[in-house]
Amino acid sequence: MSEHTTTDCLLFPDIFDRPVVAKFDQRQGSSDGGAILLQAAERRLGLTSALAGCLRDDRQAGKVQHELRELITQRVMAIALGYEDANDAARLAGDPIHKLLVGRDPIAGEDLASQPTLSRFENAPNRKELLRMTEALAERVIERHRKRLHGRARRITIDMDPTEDPTHGAQQLSFFNRHYDSHCYLPMVCFLTFDGEVEQYLVAAVLRPGNAPGSAGALGILRRLIERVGDAFPKARIRVRLDGGFASPKVLDFLDCEPKVEYLVNLASNAVLKRKVKSAMQRARRASKVSGQTEHVYGECRYATRRTWPWKRRVIYKAEVVRAANKEPKDNPRFVVTNLKQDPQWIYEQVYCQRGDVENRIKELHDGMQIGRTSCSNFLANTFRVLLTAAAYVLMQEMRLRLARTHHARAQVATLREHFLKLGAQVVATVRRIVVHLPQAFPYHDSFHRLALSLGAQSG
């Protein structure tokens, strides 16, 4: 602690049998000793190099102290470790583990970039570079799973969802959104699910203005994703699940014209659909009155809008009456437009409802990774931050994947960070090697050891 703060040490003379002194004087220490696992995951994915390769460096070569790859690595690793703000660089620039993560000598190496340098860096990329970075992120994720599955997935599901990112300042393109009742951005995130796996893997994250229509940008992202996933898994069926905001005529027309694509898109209720489901709603009301419980009836119909749909499409419905304690029964009809041929109840319960788990991934992005920390005034700088956060989340998902069949297999990213990355460490560097001394009394030693081996470590 600095001499300008209250004291250089903390004394606890009345708690234990002798005074306890805490001094912040361990120059070779770090509170992020487990972060070497992140670097191992990064080496398997090649994310930071791929992202850095999308940027053009216009700085004078003789004055460059921090390469683009180092800057990206510094920010991605810091976000993964829970340091979302560039301000944190002031306290972490000399951390030996953080220096080690970007490839510098942990003790003798120069300090990492400062907050002003990182802020200038975040404001530098232009729109084309950010688009290339978005594509590079998707390509690295798809390639990772192509190698993992040897290109033999049977079905790949693409889930796309918007999410709210509240803004609290003069951020460019922040607008009031009536649906969320706040000034915000509307990021769109996309996930891939392979066969029957429980994990949805983040493959794209795109920041959008707060007044963006629900389907804005969806068609371009879907077109690129379907093409790249199809190239990587030529024998796989592709299934697309979308929320009601994406049910635009252009999106549906595109999906109908893709021969290997199955789709399920939520459809907002209207007067015509309510008429079509009227008899089913009556049966659901009668059943609910008899049982006193929530009841539902499934069915299907053919439906087309008067002007925007060129043909009738299959719409499955759930005519539901919801009952809750001390409340009147409430009609809750739901509609999904699809090209699947199976039974409506099976489609709705076994296929469409599974997209609800994507909400858990979105909560992780917000609560565990702070993807909403878009506090820059410039919209493109905030877009860059979202991409860096997405890259950090991909690294965390890679760690979780390596912990399959352990009790951490479904752990939240915040739990993974706490259990495996936030370890007090002493770093000792010699000419021959670098030793990271971790606590001997570590409760998750076995899982840490397994995770390290799966990421390429060797016992010895």
C-alpha cells in the first residue's frame, strides 16, 4: 500500500493470540495464479492472434511498445479474470502473471499497457476491422469444434437472441427502447449446439443501436453462419431457433430457401391466429376448469399474412390456460412457425423450449463477464469491447468443456474463475524456467490438475 494511504500495514492486535500484520509488499506475487490455464486455452483456440490479424497498425514502428496482439491479449485475459474496465490496468500493469500471459518475462519484463493506451486502442478499430474480427471469432469457434468432433456432427442448432444493455451516459447510438423501458444498446448474441450436448457455444456477438428493429442484422449473420457451419460439417443438418423479434418476411424467406436448414421461429399473436386457435382454447379452458391446474392443447394450422408472406406456412400452437394462486385463469396462446414435420407437442416441448437454456448463457455474459460494460462514448469502441468480452467468454467455455464429467462441468463462469483462476501465487523466474508457486492447501487440486493436463500440461 502507498504511503499516501492510511497505513503501510494492517494490524489486528485483539483478534488472535499475537498481532497479525498484513503487508502489500510481495513484488513477485499475484492473485491470479491460475490464469496460466487461460493462456493454455488460448493456445488451443488461437483467438487473440486471429483477432489481432484483423487490425491494421498505423503507429510508428519505432515508437511501438505494445504490439496489437499483446494489447488484445491483455484486455481479453483481464476481462476473463474479472477486470472489465481499462482502469484496472493501472493496478495490474506490473502483475507478474498478467505479464506472463502476454508473453513477457514476469519479473524483468516491461509493464503492460496503461489505461490511456488501452483506451486509445479500443477507439482505433473501424467498422470494417470490427466486421473482420466478428468473422474471425466465429471461424475460430467453428474450427475448434470441427476438430473436436472430427466434422461428424449430425445436427447443429443455431440460437440467436437479442439482449438489453442499459446505457447510463452519452454513449453514441444509445436510444430509449420502449420494450425495455430504458436507454440501451441491443446486442445480438449467437450460439451453436452440437447434437444433444447441453452447452451452447458462443459464436458471435454484435452490438446494435438501442432502437434497432428485432431482426436488424439477423439475415447477414445467419447467412454467414450457415455457410461456414455447412462447410465445416457438410453432413450435418442445421436447425435455427429464433425469438419472435426475428420473424420478418426476409428472414423466413431466406430460411425457406435453404435446403438443409430446419427452422423454428416464434410468432406474435394476432387476430387471425387467435381465431384459428379459438376451439383449442375452449378445450383448454374446460380442462383447466375441471383439473384446477394449468392446461394446454397443441395443434397446427396453415397461415399466411395478407401481403408479406408469399405462401402459407405451417404454424404450430400451444393453446394454454395458466392458473396461479389467488389469480383468475389467463389465456396464453403461443405460436411457432416451422418447416419441421413432427408432432406439434413434440416440436414445441422437445425442440423449441430447449432454446430457453440460452438465457442462462446470456446471464453469464452479463453477470459473469460484464458484457454490458459499454461505457465508451464511441459506438465502435463499445462494439470492440463486446467482441473482446465474447472472446474472453469463449476461453471460459473452453475451460468448462475440458471439465466434462467432473462436478465443474456445468459450473457458471464466475465459479470457474473463483475456483481455478483466482489463486494466490508467487512467481519465481530463473534463466532456465519460470515457477508459479500455488497454495498447497487448495481444495480443487484434482480438478485443476485434470484441467491442466487436458490443455497440454505435462506431469513432472
